[in-house]
Amino acid sequence: MRDLRAFTLIELLVVIAIIALLMAILMPALQRVKEQAKTVICQSNLKQWGSIFALYTDDNNGFFPKRTSGSGRWINVLYEYYYRDEKMRICPMATKIKVPDFPNSVSGGLEIGGDAFTSWGKMGVTGSRPAGEYEPAGTWGSYGINHWVYVAAEDPLYGQAAKHYWGTVNVRVGANIPLFLDCWYWCGGPENDDPPPQYDGHRVTGHTNSMNRFCINRHQQGINGIFLDYSARKIWLKELWRLRWARNFSTTALLPNWETEAPWMANFKGP
């Protein structure tokens, strides 16, 4: 008779332990590959946004939308260019925010900020509002515009002098001027003295200190963005204070003290 020999319990445990060890070694590597793939898709989305902004500025003699405190938001000005493709509005590292149904009304809209891995929401209103003043109902996304690229139709606009807005794509330093980036809100107008978030996930509401809106740890110590020359790349979080956000934004100003102001960023890459 043929000698049939089964595995012993110890042998089975050894095999299971080896498999578990291999999984422990491979899983972080597979996770990194998955995140890198999402980063590539995010950059591809932003390159498409670069094409959208290029189409808009070509149609408007090189100028960005005219912005007032109540109109000119990119969400509705660019509606006909982008709104049909929902996937392009969100980074694959983020998930669509879940909000209750918000009925159309003329009494106002519901605004919900996101975070590093959640989209923002803008539950706009429809019907009797003047055309172009309010976002399409149900708008959401995970990218935001550098508020300084608008044409400022008020002075000041959100407390910021009109002369410091870029207004046009026709500038000499476009490769260092952020245009459209990963963001937990749909816009932000960073200034030199904006502090970094105090901890990972810290959010500051209001238009002031709005560097906070872009300083999110979405892509392994960085975010993705496109610039005024429509190039797309990864931006290290510490590097955000070295970009030319506005005409009066100094790229040589004193950097935040990372160890005391944002210990979670102290060991991040960047200046």
C-alpha cells in the first residue's frame, strides 16, 4: 500500500506563519503602488483641468473670471466646460461627501467643507437666483482654485487688495503660480503669514489663513496641482510657502517654525 502522509498541525502552522509573514512584507509595498497609481490619476485629472482653464482664458482674451463677493466662482463660470464629468472633479484619494438631500430653495445654500480624503460639497440653489451667482445644486469636488488668479471686480475682495490679484494667464512667472490644486474647500487665497495646520486634519474656517485649505496630507506629504503655465506636478506641503500665490506673495519670507507650529510636518520633505 502507498504510504499516505498528512500534514501535521505544526507543519500547517508553519505554512500559515510564512504566508502571514509574506503578506506583512508585501502589503505595504502594494499599498504604496496603489497610492502612486491614484496620484498619477489625480495628476491626469488636473491636466484636464489645465485644458479647461486654457479653453476659458482663450475665450476671454487671457483673463480669468471676474470675481465679486457674490459671483464669478469657477464652479459656475466653468460649468459648461466641466460639470458633465464627475470623476474629473475628485482626486481618487478622496471619497464623495455624503450629505442629506437639500431641497432647492431661494433662502440659501448649504456649504460643507471636506478634508484630506473627503470631497467638499456645495449644495447650491436653483430657480429664481440671478444667473451666474450661485453654484449648480449638488456641486461637489476635491480640488480648489487659487483665489488670487481671479480678476478682482471689487476692491478689496474678501479683504485682499485688487492690485495683488493676477487676473490673467499672461504673466512671466507662471510656472511657480498655483492655479488649481488638491483642496478641502473650493478656493483659498493664501498669504505670507498664514500659519500651517497645527495637526494633521486641522481646519481653519473663513477666508483668512486659507493656506490651511491646501496644506492637506493627501499624497504622502504633498498635494497635486497645476500652475499658470498649465503644468501639473506634486507639491510638497512645506513647499506651499515657496509658491507665488499672489503678486505680493514673497517666496523668500521667513518659513513657519515647523517644530513648534506644526510638529506633524517637522520631518516632512521640503524647504
